[in-house]
Amino acid sequence: MPNENLFAALRAAFPNDLDAIAVDTADGLAYSWRDLERATAMIANLLVALKLPEGARVAVQVEKSVEAMLLYLATLRAGYVFLPLNTAYQKAEIEYFIGNAEPALVVCTQKNFGWVSKIAFQAGTRHVFTLNEDRTGSLLDRAAHRSDQHVPAVKQADDLAAILYTSGTTGRSKGAMLTHGNLLSNAQVLKDCWGWQEGDVLLHALPIFHVHGLFVAIHGALLNGSKMLWLDRFDPKTAIGKLPQATVFMGVPTLYVRMLAEPALDQDAARNIRVFISGSAPLLIETFNAWKERTGHTILERYGMSETIMLTSNPYRAEDGERRGGTVGFPLPGVGLRVVGDDGQELDAGEIGAIQVRGPNVFKGYWRMPEKTKEEFTGDGWFKTGDVGKVDARGYATIVGRSKDLIISGGYNVYPAEIEGYINEMPGVAESAVVGVPHPDFGEVGVAVVTAKTGEKLDGERIVAALKSQLANFKIPKRCFVVDELPRNTMGKVQKNLLRDAHKGLFG
Ligand code: MCA
Ligand code: AMP
């Protein structure tokens, strides 16, 4: 039986010349394909030596670095399940993820070792290693003693490769279980759809703890044997400076907005780019147009989810149609996408309804939540995305809104219910509502509206300050208003649309 381990497919795509450069970093380090091969073997051998149980989760909260990517690849190679965690997450968030996923190994930065290891050991994790941005830490120290030969673990397409925590359509974070087959099939489809070709170079500017930077970008480059120009963090000036050496760029809309604010962005800077790709959040038509005007390039917008990886894409090749701003294009080959009404019946072209999808890219379910998983699928096996949209007569899909109460801020997801939960716990607070309002940089940001218990006095700024010590920074509402009461409909439900309307001009 063939080995369906995703790593084996990525490894098979390495170029013949293993001494060629695979990754160039902004601070002048170069990693050859042989370096990738050897380092992933050594880390994989370390994981094997730990005798982690079958299907063990490897939870990783470290800053972006090439070594962090190598740890991901080594985890696949050794056959374990990778669980990436945003570096902005704080104690309570990490406590939940580790408690829920029960990883056998946790890797964190030295700076956070004290509190992360305490949480991990309390949750029964056996090993906690460190990995720092400057390539120090116990993970690499220990891997350095391991052999650089390793045969990839044999995996079936249906075996778990990664768990990504996401809030789905409601409630608490759930671990979306993605298999080797989900990830590989999607990467292969994108390789063809986006015309990956010899000589391509990817400018990698996104974080690597979510689908976009970790899977879409890295798998894209590796499966094509393409070099990556690696930025540990996004800075618009540095990114523009590197553009002439790249042919492919992927970003969330905020990255495009920030580059547009730089006078150095022009046709010359973008002269070698083959395709600019945007996703994770809606790309405003103004940004799409401004980009075209300034660089001569039409951004290709696509749409995806943690549970499904990529779902739709605007066409890459002109013969397949034009790239239409404001749309997310056509379903990818093999992906089924339908729009249904309240009664579950499929709607006609142009009609707005709930988006449902199916295909080899759709995840296996939520980690240890069979009931929740069942709820999110229809009886005939379609996954309910929680997005609201339409498909026009030519087949272009457009996302017009979300039925899930979600704010997408700078490409990160913020669940109002989670923030409201924290605010409601604060002394003197009667109730709260968090809504998303337009923001010129982040696309959308959260704003909190709070009422006080009788006789109590509240201060919005203090509420924001208190949240900062508890939650990841991108989740913090940018403003907090104290009001006498929240608007409600006749059913008693808070009318968030009225709050959104009232505050939509806050950020100009
Ligand atoms: C930072 N801040 C934010 C955000 N990021 N506020 C709201 N939303 C954000 N996304 C705030 C911090 O709280 C802080 O506020 C201040 O900005 C500076 O923080 P810093 O970390 O220095 O910010 P930055 O480095 O400028 O980061 C902005 C960023 C980053 C580069 C746009 O957010 C980013 O990399 N976003 C990409 C996210 C991504 O990769 N998403 C893909 C998900 P204060 O000073 O008040 O503390 S995958 C996905 O969605 C699906 C599957 C798909 O389709 O791809
Ligand atoms: P996540 O939970 O991080 O997987 O985010 C997935 C959600 O991001 C989707 O359900 C959409 O709401 C949103 N999304 C991703 N790409 C786009 C896009 N191009 N346009 C609009 N929304 C998008």
C-alpha cells in the first residue's frame, strides 16, 4: 500500500539538486533542500525516540521561524498530529487548548516556559521543549544528537495530520481535525489552479499557526519544489523590498492595505510577480482596484476555512474567466458548493442563502465532539460553513455575510461570545455585546457595548485594560462604550445590527 503521508508527497517534490536554496530569510540565512531533509529527519527521530503514543498531538506555540516550519514537517514525517497555537494566546486560552487536546508534547518559547509547562504538566503532557526565534532551545539541542536519516511514518489518507482550533459557527473553540488526505488533495488542486511553475519563488509573510500561512503557502511552495523568501514578521517596507525577487505573494487584505500605504509600492516593485493571492477575510473592492492601478496586477481572491482548507478561487488563467473583485471565484475542482434557503432547498443563481460545501478537503470532524460535528453537517453530508452568499449565473461565488457571530480582524477570527463572556464576569457589569465595525487597517474590529449593574459605575477604558491581561491582543475590542441599556427586539434578543449601525463610522 502506498504511503499517503503528506510529508512523503512534499519530500518527493524536492528538486533533484538538494544543495539548491529552499528558504532564504530576511536576516541572511539560507537553508538548502538538504537542510530541510536532514533537519526534519533529526526532529522526527527525536519525536520517535520519545515513544509518543500513536496519534499523539504535538502542540506548538512559538514565534514564526524556519525551525518552527521544520518542526511542523517533522511532526508529519514522524506520523504525529500537529497543533499550532497563535503566539498571541494567553494563559486561559492555552489552558483550554492543552486541556482539550491533551498533547503528548508541547513546544513553547523559553520566555513562556514557566507558565506553559505548568499548564502542560498539569494536563498530563509528558514532554515540554523550547524553541526560540534565534534557533536556541531544548528542541534543537536534543534533535542535534539524532540521526539525519528517517523513513517517513506510513499514514493513510484518512489519518489525522493536524488539529486547528477554530470556533466553528458557535460557542467555544473546537479542534478541526484535518487528515493527510485533506491537506494533500487541496495542495495538489491549488498547484494546478494557481499555475505553480518552474522558477516560482514565494514571498512568505504570514504567520504559520493558521491555514493560510501554514498550509496554503508552505504546501504550495514545497509541492512545487519552489524557494521561499521567508519573513518572520510582516513589515510592509521589507515585503515591498523583497517583492522583485518573488513570483508569488499571499496575504490577508490587511497586508495589501498596508503595502498600498507605502509609496515604494509600484509596477517596478511588482515586476516579477506572477500572482498576488488574497484570502481569510473579505478584500474590499477599493483595495482590489487600488492594487490594480498601482501595480498593474489583478489580485486573485479565494475563500477557505480551517475546517475545509481552500474552497473557491478566482481564475488564474485568463481563458477561465476574469478575476472579479468582490467575488471569491469558482469552487475548486472536486469541491461541491451550494447555496440553500431556510428550508434547506438549493437556491437559484443570484439568490442569497447559506453556503454548504463538500469534497476531499472537508475535515474529519471536531476533536472529541461527535455531536457538534453532526450538527454542522446536513443529512446528505454537506458541511455548513456559516457563511452567507450567492453564486451568479456564471458560477462566481460571493460571500455577502455570515450567519455565525464572528468578527474577522486583520485575518484573525474573534468570537464575540468569548469576549462577552469575559466582560460579563467583571465586577459591576450587567451585560455586554461585542460587534464588528469597519476599520481601515484591519477590515473589521470589535467594539464592546456594556451595561452596569444597578448602582455600579463602569469605565470602558478600564474594561479594555482588564481584557488585555486575559486574552490574545487581536481579540481586544478597540473601544468599549458604557450605556444604560442594550437594544432588544420583541423576543428580548440583543439587536447587534443596531449597535453595528450606531458605531460603523467610529474608525472613519
Ligand atoms: C495585531 N493587532 C490586531 C491584529 N493584529 N488587532 C486586530 N486584529 C488583528 N489582526 C493589534 C495588536 O493587538 C496590537 O494592539 C497592535 O495591533 C500591534 O500588534 P502587532 O502584533 O505588532 O501587530 P502587527 O504585527 O502589525 O500584526 C498585524 C497583522 C497580523 C500583520 C495584520 O494581524 C497578521 O499577521 N494577520 C494575518 C492573520 C492570518 O494569517 N490569518 C489567516 C487565518 P495594542 O498595541 O493595542 O496592543 S487562516 C484563515 O482565515 C482561513 C482558513 C483562510 O481562508 O485563509
Ligand atoms: P477560519 O475560522 O480562520 O477558518 O476562518 C474562516 C472564515 O473566514 C470563513 O468561514 C469566512 O467567513 C472567512 N473568509 C475566508 N476567506 C474569505 C474571503 N476571501 N472573503 C470573505 N470571507 C472569507
